[in-house]
Amino acid sequence: MSVKQNRTMFPLLIIAVLAVGLGFGFLLPESEQETSSETSSETISSSGENEADESEILKGEPTSLASQQQVHEFMLSKYDIKDRLQAPAMATDDQGHLWVAWESQVNEDERAIFLVTSFDHGKTFTQPKQVRKSRIYSWDAAMRGRTIKRSSRMWVNLQFADDRLLLSWVESDREDLSQLKLMFAESSDHGKTFSDAIQLSTANAVRPTFVAFNANDQGQVAATWLDYRAGVQQPFAAISNQEVEEQRVYAGPDNAGICPCCNLEINVTDKGQTIVAFRNSINGYRDMWLAVRGADETQFSEPISVVEPRWEFNGCPHDGPSLLIDGDQIHMVWMDAHTGIQQVYYGQATIGEWKFTTKPIHQSTAIQGHASLTQSPQGLLIAWDETVASSSKNDGEHSHGAPSGSSSAVRMVISQNNGESFSSPQTVLTESGEFQSRPSVKSHGDLTTFAWSSLSENGKKMVITTKLPSTSTGSTQVAIHE
């Protein structure tokens, strides 16, 4: 199928307005109260190999690049320009396969998931293939005396485990769009085809959002999400061995829920422990916590604080944690603004002891957020987006536009001593005038692949770049897939 490049031109002022989340971490007012809902009169199957609208989604022939850093760009739709939560999902195996997936709004009423595959450690990629589609469900919500519109997302996740590529997503029910279901499917042929979908959430779930998904090599699958069934956002989890079991992770203080708009994280250890990380909301403090369910246990433990209460903030940062398990060690990164500016922090603990030592990754006057981490041959690698602004703001202010002259880039550091210290930060890919946001990072062989969304005056795109992390610089070649 041929496609044409869709580059939507719009004034730089609009970029600044849309980039508020990039510049100031999506610091938003407190959670809303749901008041009413509406459904579309049309329904559509949310599975199958439906083709995308060719005028909106770019796909292209793979391009072979033999440089130190290889870059692939996929233009997104005009509907994605205002999407401040759009982020890629990524998975790798030990055979040189690399998968990147993202969701995109393909028309007024539908969202879809697209998947690209590399068989050569990220040198080349297949054309984007639409693997799932869902109708958009919209509802009204009241926030501080005004009515706002909310719309459903698909919350795509990827994981490779037990020789399977696993895909999870949220879709609208065909008969009732207000019934949003968390699903997953698996592929045993490197993403060419997927099995019939399996539902992870039960009929009791209400609008699963901010979904995280993980699996171990023993075949155990687990997902966590924020759920509105109690009238507040509470974390729930579904754990699957032979059967799917759904349960609440934590009710929140006084059953009032947790931070309502920050992504969760989940990890299933090889020993069968399930670890859920989240941003809590206790007495106005928005700090990181964990809940753990042992392999032989039926419920999650009482939550464990990663840090003592320190960030008091009346809002939601739209920025959650990232986890990595390495043996009996748990590594965690997140954003914290208790010093007055948003910075990325790192924490480490021994599983079972849960006593975290924490530190900032790189103290800076720049605004940092949306961190992700991976274990690379060079060491523990952490990536995040960083905004350099022409003027500073207090982290408690609610900003509705990025400052004049601001831009953002994906940055990275490496620790070669298990998190005791970190290298000087490097910019992964320098692109003038672009707002790079919400990176995902995976290592494979000696290489590391980064993926993120990027907004500029030419439109919005998904960027995938593979490089050998080092302190030296090399040539960069960019493949714009058309």
C-alpha cells in the first residue's frame, strides 16, 4: 500500500501552546469528577488487520543505514498533534528482533495501533502495520466547576517473553463503547500474526487508563491500570497463569485513590513476584510507592514508600515511574519536583528488603521528566526528556503554554557501577526546534534503541534511533519513511 507524507504546517505559536506538557511536565489540576457520558452510534471491530487511512498514517520502505547512529522517522496523523500522552512501546529478543508500537488517531472516531519490526537490530524496519483498531468513546467530566471532554485511548504495551511477542491494549466493546476492556494477544511468528485476544480486565472495570504490562519467561502475564469503578482512580492488577485473576492493588488513603493521571509500572520477577509502582497522593504529597504480591500470596501487600514524603503538590504531573529488575535488585526512576524544579531521580533496593537509596540523576536548571531505563552492556542506561526554557517557573504553577524559545530533547546517562554514579548526560539526537517527548529505551546486543514522539512546525512524528552508547560522537543518518 502506498502512502504519502502528511506534514501539517501550523504557526510556531500553536507549537508553544501544545507543548505545555513537554515544557512543564503536564502539571494539571486535581482529578475530575465524572458527571455524564456519551457514546457514538457507530461500532467497529477493534481487532484484525484493518488498513489505516493512507492520507493520515505514514508508512514506508525500510532503509538500510550503516552509521553509528541510525534514525527512522514515521510521520503521524494530524489528529495526533494535540496528543500530549502519545508514547511508543518497545520490545526486543536476543535474536536481533526489535518491535516498536504506537497508537494513533486515524480519523474523528477511531484510534489504531501500528507496529514496525526490525530483524537486524534496528538498521531497517518494516512498514508500519495496523494490528488493532478501536472506536473512540468520549465522556463529560467536571473539573473545578467546568465541563471538559475526555476520550478513550488504547494504551498500547509490548513485551517479549517465553519466546512470544505480547501485545496489550484497551478497546471499546463493539456493542457498548462505554465498556472499555483491557486485552492482550500473543504472536509466535515475530509479530506477523497474533492470537485471538484475551481479556485481562473484568466486566467490573471502569475505563482502564495509564496501563502497564509485563511478563516473565515462565509464562506469567500481569497488567496494572488506574480504574474508576469506585468513583476515584485506584490501581488494579490482572495476573494470569492459566486463568486471569483481577484484584485491587491499593485503595488509596481513606479509599480516596492515588494520583489520578500518572502512569503505573509493573514487573513480574522470575520468582513470580508481582511489583506495582505508582505515584501516591497522601496529604497533598505526590511521591513514589510500591505494592508487592508474593508468588504464593493472593493479595498485594500494604504499599511501601520509596522516599519519605517530600513533594507537596496540588496537581497531577502526568509522569510516573519506570522499573527494572536485575537479579535481586530493583532499579527505579521517576520525576520529582520537591526542590522547585522537575528532575529525574533514581532509586535502588534489594527485593524483599525494600529500603531504597535515592539520588538525582543529574541536577540541572532544565526541566526533566518521563524517564525510562534499561540494562545495557555498557551499564545501567537511563533516558528522559529535558526541556530548556528561556524563563523558569515554579513547579506549582499551572502552565498553559511553553515559554518562548523553549525546546526539548531526549537525554541519557550510563552507570557502570550499578547506580552509584552516572556519566555526564548526552543528547540522543539533536534536532533544532523539536519537542521530543516520552522516550522508551531497550538494549539488544551491544546496541540500544530509543523511541519517542517529536513535535515541530512540520507536524508530529515517531522517531526510532539505534546507537552504540558511548561518550564519543559519530555520524547520523536519518530515514524518513514515505
